[in-house]
Amino acid sequence: MLPKGKFSRCLAAAGLMLCFGGVAQAAPDNSSPVGSTNVTVADPTVPRPPGQPCVVQLFSNDTFNDYSPRPFSYTPPAGCGTKWAKVVLEGDFSVTAGIQYDRTATIFLAGVNLYFGTTQEPDPTEAQSWHVERDLTDYTALFRNAGQGQVFIGNIVNSTYTGVIHGSARLLFYPASAVAPAAKVPDAVYPLGSDPVGSTVALNNSSSQLAATLTLPQNVERAYLDVFTQSQSNDEFWYTCVPNQYAAETQECGGGNFREAEISIDGQPAGVAPVYPWIYTGGIDLFMWEPTPGVQTLNFMPYRVDLTPFAGLLSNGSPHQIALSVQGANSYFSATASLLVYQDAHASQVTGALVRNTLVNQPPNPTIGSTLSQDSSGNVTGDITTDLSRHFIIEGYVNTSHGRVDTKVDQTVSFADTQGFNITSSTYGQTSDQLTKVDGVSRSTVNGFLSGQFDEHYRYPLHVDVGETFETSGDISILTTVRQGYEQKTSLGLDGLTLYSAEVRNHVNAGDTLVLNSSFQIASHSGQYNTQDFAFHDSLGGCYRSSVTTTNDTVTAYSSGKGCPGGQNRVFWFTHPDGSPYNGNTFLGW
């Protein structure tokens, strides 16, 4: 942590995530993490269908102590068929006792991302471990063939940074059955990166691209893009930065705080993916994230972009470039994306066209406002605002074996940010209030009727309040509070009738007071607290509720199932209580 609003990274302790067992529970109902200093989260695990899964170990107890990727070979599960009800990735990671930064972690297979997240910062005196899961059912086509993969956790180990990271991961394949039929999954998965084994791509500025030129099958009926954009280096604290013209006055990072992923096909705008403000366990004040990290810190969720209006264009037999960039990137964002394609099983060739795209004439240029003022004593007060809202419609059609399918994607994507400053010779105050919103609907018709509809609503609220006091002793006292949220509402409908709806809410509220000495070394901290509340419910009666509270780096309260019928978490195996994406044109993936 540096003075005068310069957000930085610290080293800290972590712990053991208690999220084993139970269909969709962060910890078994008969256990309690209260009193633990190990990592504890409220997130649900991925719910499972009945039956025993076939298991493929990707890598086991690999050691990460340098910047070399760890390769592995994948072979499909023997005797388990090629159609599965569900495919789940499980990963277990640990770090030895010592000093170490949090690190970015990725797993790739044949160029396609299977996992993206960060590691917990370790404790100097305790070894730590944690568990992550990802629903990869939509990537079934990838797992039908053998391939090469790699896991990458770049880590420096020397006399100063002593924490060594270890990890294992496996895929669980749940065979289809009468009660758990095979999922209706994409027919093909294509990575956007050029690495045949897989890696992320650094996007250093708004012009940098993650791109692939693909010649797709000529019978594409639907297409989606799963997007990850992770802030790194100078961009790690992008949500606190200000436009360059105000950077010196506010003593903050420049480059502004608007970030948004732009999707294009052959250079034409094709969609938007909001950027989530993930905060890593060394971020802002490391003690706030012990033992509960921020929203999705250890396990990112992708954002899924509906590219179906372009299906006719993508099926014309010509190569097409699909690209992703991050508007406002300022060195740098780490990105990866995967294209999911559904094909017409009864036609080798389909035709179609894009008929409307109002996103083309709406560049992502936010409006900047300022009420900053400076008095004769040099005190600075006031706000800087950044706002952008775009409504767009993209329509296209494809002539399939079952008729003409028209698709209309109608979205409003907005970003609103206020940076408030109160700076004197002895204090530095900065408050960041940010809200990213997506309100969208994808509608489809077959031969002009039998319309299907997928509604989605996302909210990414973030509040960061930092108050620094420069003591006469030379110490710097820094009081920080963070409120972070991930909210998702989705529904599937047919001819105006809602077939299924679900809501996910994941909120973290944390705070701490950090004291640095005159050499900017951590002298002490006090008043640490953190509460995570996770809630899911759907129209089928599924319910998941969990909450964890920490005080002074120890779990002081934990609840599971409170607020659900009977006080029990119960979700159906085919639902997505973790907030992972699903497709809007099929009912629950069947």
C-alpha cells in the first residue's frame, strides 16, 4: 500500500476453503468453520446428477515455483460413452507457509480455457489450501477427443518469496440416464487464442485484440462466445483510476476507469461483455480478504455473448475473424474466449444473413464530468463522473432444415462511476462508486412464430472507500471499506410463457484499518471484518443460501440454508446456482 491513494499489492495469510461435500453447499451441514482462520466461502459447489461419475485426472500435485507452464495429456474417459448429463471440473490448490503474492491460475485444453482464477495469498506460518469447481457441460464436444493441455500459475520462489503453490485437477463425467438425460450441448468449441495448447493473451490498450480467423461448418445455427477479461499490472485497480487530465491533481492512476470488452466479427461490432471488477487477495488491503476473499476471486465466471444473429454469415464457407478487445485497457488485461457453436443436424448447408446491427454506430466513448476544485491551501475536493449507456439491436436469420429461424438480440449496457476526493495536507480520502448493468433479451422465431425468449439482467455494484491519515509520527493510517456484488437474473420463455427463471446474488462487505510506518512497511492492522452472503433461487423451488462472517481474520459466524424451505439448501442438479452461464434457446440445456 502506498500513500496518497496509490493502490498497491500486499502479502498476507490465507487458509483452507471449506467447500467439500453436499450437492450445492459451501460446507457440509454437520460441520462449521467458526473459529477457523482458513479460507471460507459462501459460494455453492456445482450440483451433480445422480450416479457415479467417470473421472479423468488432468494433473496431480504439480508444483508451481517458476513461470513455466505444466503440461498434461488428456484422454476421454474409457467406458463412459461420449454423451454425458454433466461435466464438472474440480481443482484443489495449496500454498506452503511463507511469503508470496497472489497469482493468476489458468487451465487450458487444446487451446480452450477450462478454469481462470487467482490464488489465495499465504500465511507466513500456516500452509493453506482451497477448492474450486466449474460446470463444463457446454464444452462436451471438446472432451470427446484426446488432446494436450497445460496449467499455468506463474510463481517466483526465492529467499524472499517462499510460498510454493501446488495443485491438482480432474474432470468428472456423469453418464446420461433416464433421470439425467444427456445435455443438449454445442456441437463444437473453438478457442480464440492462437496457442494450440492454450494461454491467455495480454491486451495492453484499446487496440489490442484477442482474435482468431475461423472457417466454420456451413450449418451453424446458433453461436455464443464465453469471455474472460482479467485486469493485470497497471490495470489491476482500474476501477479507481481517473482520466489523465485529473491524475496529477488527485494523485491517482490515469487512463480513466471505463473498461468494457468489445466483440467484433470481421471488424464489425458484434456484442459487448462487461468487465467484472475482481479484487485479488493482495488487493487494496490484504487483511480484508482473510480468510474470505472477494467475489469470484478464486474462481472467475465467464460472460456469455449471444452471436446467433451472425449464424448465417458464419455459415457461408468463408473465413471470418472473431475478435475481442478491452476498451480503456491501460496495460493490461489478460483475456481468453471460447466460441460455442450449434449446428443443424439435418442440413450440411444453411443460408442466412445479418439484417440489422445498431451497435455499429455506437462507439464506446463515455461522458466525463468533474466538480473538482482546489483552494488556496492546496486542498482538493469534488467528484469525477464517468457514464456510458448504449442500447442496441442485432438481428439475423438462418434458413435451416426446420425452417427460417430469426434471432433478435436487444441489449442495454451501461456504466456509471463516481470518484469522490477529499485531499488535504494530512489526509487523503477517495470514494469509488461504480455500477455496471446489462439488461438484455434474445428472441427467436421459427417461420415467424413459436418464439423463444431468453432474458438476462446483470448488476456489478462496487463501492471502495479509502481514508488515509498522515500522522505526525510518520505513520500512515489507512481505513478501507469495500462492498462488492454480483447479481444475475435470467429467465427462459416460449410464446410469452416463462418456463424457467433464476436469480443469483453474491455480495461481500469488508473493511480494515492498516498502519504503515514511514518506510511504507506494514506496522499493524485492526478492525478487520468481512461478510459474504450468497443466495440463489429459481422458479422450480430450488434454493441456496449461505453466509460467512469474519472478524480479526477468523470466521466468527457461518450459516447454510437459512432462509430456504426447511432451513436446507436444495437445488436441482441441472441448474446453475453458481451463476455460470447457460444458453437461452434450450430449456435447462436439454
